[in-house]
Amino acid sequence: MIQIANGGGLHPARNVVGGDFLHLVRFGIRDPNDPLVRDSIEVIDRILKHDLPQGPGWRRYNHDGYGQKDDGSAYDGTGVGRCWPILTGERGHYELAAGRDPEPFIKAMENFSNQGGMITEQVWDGPDLPHSRLKRGCPTGAAMPLCWSHAEYVSLVRSRHDGVCFDRVEPAYQRYVANPVQSAYEIWSLRHPLRRVARGKILRLILAEEATVVWSIDGWQRSEQQPAMPQRELNLWFTDFPTAGWAADSVFAFTLFWKREQRWEGRNWQVAIE
């Protein structure tokens, strides 16, 4: 569960979505055509996107309470988060990375500005409210100009001129996108308990404290013990299990004995070898 600030309420974390992952593409860490990225874009477009007269806009995340209320009254600690022009710029950077022209997003940011060319923090994405001087796609009562929004606009214009995202980290791009290197490891932890691993990978168990791993690969007909090793710099413990010698469709089963507390975890885990 996650508590959303500004009166947004308590929600299951998996039900709260935002576009922050686009930075992974922008910085060169993820391929723009990665299926997970494309699927995530579908989700945020369905939940957060608003097609405004000036161009496309996106809210930060669902249940955002930082913004003016539906009746146009001011934010007073609670409200409704509206579309942020900066997020249109972020989407433009993604589109450029994906090989498409970001000009429509540049134009949208320009259209979101006021008569003096100042770009606001948020634009109104509800119906026109003449009594509150709020017009769809125009600045709300939020901060204006927002320097962050202007910086995003300048970065997008420069990126379009260069044909590449201005803040792409080239070594990261070469490693993760241009010439991706597959890791030999699959990571298991209590917070990320893998259920399956490809045969040939090294299964690495990462633990927060010293423990002995008691494990079996034949349904507990035989078992072995393997102590976790310390990694002092990261303040964790780990142990590796090469899977190349195990049969496909076998199951790696294990439990944990915590050394400091001298206690068993009291449950078993299983990881299928595929």
C-alpha cells in the first residue's frame, strides 16, 4: 500500500502509475521499443493522458491531490493534480529516442504558455469554468513561469536539433541499447522472490544479514548447506547457485537459517529451472 500525499488516499502500490520510467529511455538505459516500456506507455496514456486543444498533456500520477479542485477553487492541502507541460516535454524526448519527430510536443508546450511566453506548472484539463477564469488547456493558478518547465522545453528543442536526447548518457546507451550485454545472473531476494530462472544462469540470493541456505534440487531427497558471503561495501550477504548443471524442469528448493538470531525462517521457497 502507498499513501498518496495531498489527500490522495491510500492505494495498492501496483494501482498507482506514473511516467517516470521514460527517463530510463531518455538517459539511454532502456531501449524505447522494449516491450515493457511500450506496455507501460499504454497504461499511462489510458490513465493519465488528456487530449487538450493545445496538444497532449499528462498528469503526474493517478490520485494526485496537488492542484486546483474540480470547481476551480484553490489548492488548500488537497485538490486534483492536473496536466503538467513538463511531462509533454518528457514524452517528446521519448518520441525522439524512438525515432519519431518530437515537434508536435514542442508545439504543445508552446501552446500551453501564456501570452508572455511563460510556461506554467500545470494546465487546466477540466471543462471551462468562466467564473474561475479557467479554460481547458490554459494555465491554472499554479506557479508560472516554472523554470523546470522552461528547461525541459529548451532541452527538447536542442535534442530535436541534434537528433538525439541531449542528456543521453552515451556509455549507458552503448551498453544497454546499442550493444546490450545479457547478465549471467538472476537475482532473488525476499522483496523480489523469483519463481523461475533460465537454465544456465547463475541464481544469486541476496540477503540483508548472515544466513545459511539449506537447499535441494531433487525434492528434498538430499539436501545441502551453503553459507551466505558478506559484501561489506553494500552491507549485504549473498550466495550463488550456478544452474547449468541442473536438469531443465527441475526445481531449486531452499530455506534460510539466520545466524545472528539462530532461527529458521520457517518457510521454503521454490525456483523452477526452465
